[in-house]
Amino acid sequence: MKTNFLRIVFFAAALCLVSAVRAEEVGAVKARVEQRMPQVDALKAKGAVGENNRGFLEVRGGSADAGPVVAAENKDREALYTAVAQRTGSSVVNVGKKRAASLAQNSVSGVWVQDEAGNWKKK
């Protein structure tokens, strides 16, 4: 009986530790996204990238510097969408689609956005 109780306590403590680490990781991801924002905004302004309908950046023009920035940004967005999906009981796909709609609506004029049907247009 005492052994089962200790196992339960240990398991609960491990879950709390995992949650704390995940929260810390999410904070680090948000910080990277924030730091990268000026680069992303500059690429959007040049028309080199756009916001697709899944909530990710997509290369639109032939800018050589866009690839690594887009890859890093999309990796971090995927992590954030996953965290939100886990917290809300939604799917990563649904979180991304909702974020895509918000990004498209709040983008400045001249930025490439993809509508739900997959068509690209400048806002």
C-alpha cells in the first residue's frame, strides 16, 4: 500500500516537472519568435514570404535568405500550435487554421496571404 502511494506521488511530481519544463520551453519558443519578427516582417514586405492558410510562412519569391528564417519560424510555430492544441484539446491543424485566419486579417497591406481555398493574394 505504501509503495503504491509513493509511486502515485512520484508520478504526480514527474507530471508537474514535465509541465513546468514545457511551460519553460514555450516561453523560449515565444522569445525566439519575438526576436525573429523583424526578419519575418522584412521578408513579408519584400514579398519573399507569405502567410499560408495553415498558419505557417511560405516562401513566395526567390530570396536566398528566406529559407532558414522560414524553417526556424515554422518549427517554432509548430511547437506553439502543439502546445495550444494540447492545452485546449484541439488539433494542431485546427489551431494553425485559426491562427492563419488571424494572421491574414491582421496583416498589413501588401503582404501575401493564402485564403482557405489555397489562392494567394496580396492583402
